[in-house]
Amino acid sequence: MTIVDLRSDTVTQPNQEMREAMMNAAVGDDVYGEDPTVNELQDMAAKTMGKEAGLFVPSGTMGNLAAMLVHCQRGDEVILGNKAHTFLFEAGGISALGGIHSLQLSNQADGSLLLDDIKHSIRGDDPHEPITKLIALENTHNRCGGTYQTPEYVNSVCSFAHEKGLIVHMDGARIFNAAIANNVPVKKITENVDSVTFCLSKGLCAPAGSVLCGNNEFIRKANRIRKQLGGGMRQVGILAAAGKVSLEKMTDRLVEDHIHAMKLAEALVKIPGIILNYGEPKTNMVFIQFSDEIPFTTEEFTQELSKLGIRIGIVGDRQYRMVTHYWIKDEDISLTIEGFQFLINKQHK
């Protein structure tokens, strides 16, 4: 049976070119800074993001955590969205491991934080209060429907933050999707943030890893934090080789994923009882929910769909997320649409 896995773009597997690059990778001890393939990947990533240096880390979560541990002292405060990945899905690491206090603002429909909300959240010089140190942005924004931030918005936040002596970190797990949606080189979005992390293992198809980028001094400190967190990975050029292919070959093709997401959404919304939670998809994510006229429970529907070889993610009560990626082709979109139509029509008979 053909399996169409739309649960996330994290389910992607390396393609043949990546596998060959991994097999032939030159390696060394990265903890000593001697893995040539890792060094090449880090340099490529930094140049792509418009930064001085990069650091290969096992995951985006570690990248975000390391960034905030460098930027903030214990008791400092980070301003971030109430739907931010760092707040919702990173196990409270900044608080548990860094003693960093968070102030959560309401994310707008497009995933942004209102500049006025940020301004009004900055603490004064009061010994009773934590010190505001950092503003964290997310681009694209997962739990706001895969929406993206524009370079103009990011630059406006950075300009304000830097005037106030604050730092801006961007969780850019899917930053290349944002660049495609904005039709700009990725550095146009990231050039003014102080640090940015992006994932190689989502839409870019590498088997593992993220890269954290910033200036030389920031990366020097982040390297120490990576070691403290257990992220020293020795002969990891085998993984970095796939990441190099990601940056060379996988970024421009993300437009195909956006097209597939739009095709899927346009078809599903025509089925009575299916609602697009965030409207038309902005990048590669489709969020839907069922109205009362579709009698399936949340688990029943995913189980029945799985029997047809189609896997989707659950994000709430009768609410689902589908993420398109490299391994989802036109025929997979058609199979998914047919599966939805078959099950819902069958239930109505």
C-alpha cells in the first residue's frame, strides 16, 4: 500500500543524492572543530543567513535554547508569542535550564506580535521586575497556520529592539518557506536579527540537524552551550553532508510544497463540513476542522484514513494539520482528496 504521510515535514527522508553525499563525506572530530564537512555547512549557512558564523546543532529546539542561554542571564525576560514553538513545544527548556522568564503576548492571525504590545511589555528599571532582554519571533509560524512574516515587519521589530538595547532571536525552523512566500532571498528576512536557527530536517529533507547563526562572538559562546547540553557530535560530517545538499538543492523547490498545499486546501474546503481554520494556506501547511455535520470523532477519522494509507496530524478536537513536503507528489494530493471524499460520503450514507 502506498503511504501518504502528511503529519509533518519532519517525516521526510534523505534522497539519493543526500545518501551518496553522506556515504562519501569527509569527517573529523567536530568537538575539536576538525570536521571539514561540518565547517563547510556552517560557513554556507552563515553566508545564506547574512551572518558571520554558524553552529551545527542536533535540533531546532537545541538551537533556540542555546541562543537564549547565550543572550540571557538567569532571571532575564524574553518576550514571545503565546503560540510560539519555544513556549508551547520545547519542554520549558529556557526556564528549566536557563532560569529565563517569559512574557507571552497574543500572536496575531499572521503569527506576528503587535509592535505596540511589545513596546508596552518592556520592563522599567524596577528591582521588583525581571529585566527585559530579548524578543523572540517565529517565521514561518507553525501554530498560526504556517503563516509568514515579511522582511518589513521583521526589520521594524529589530529597529525598535536595537534602539532599546534589546536582542532579537528568530526561530526560523521553516525560514526558507517564508523566503519563498515573500519571494526574497532568505537573508532579506534574517539580516537584522541577532541570531536565527533553521532546520535542515523538515522541508529541506536532511535526516537530522539545524544550524544556529549569528556573529562570531555569539557562536563562540553558543558552542560552549552546545557542549553543556550534550550536543557535541564528533564525526558528524556524515549528517552535515546531507545538510549541504539541503542548502544547495532543496530551498528553491519548496514552492512545489506550497502549490500542493493550496491544491489540497481548495479541494477539501469544497467537501461539506470541512472548514479551513486559517483560510487558504500561506506556505506548506493546511489546517482544517470538521463541523457537526461530519459525525466522526477525532481518532476515528484518523484511524479510518490511515487504513487507506493516508496519515494526517491531530491538533485539536476534530481539528487536523496536513504538511506537504518533498515526498508528497501530485498523485498523493489526489489520493488524499479521494480518501476524504470517500470516508465522509460513506458516513453520510
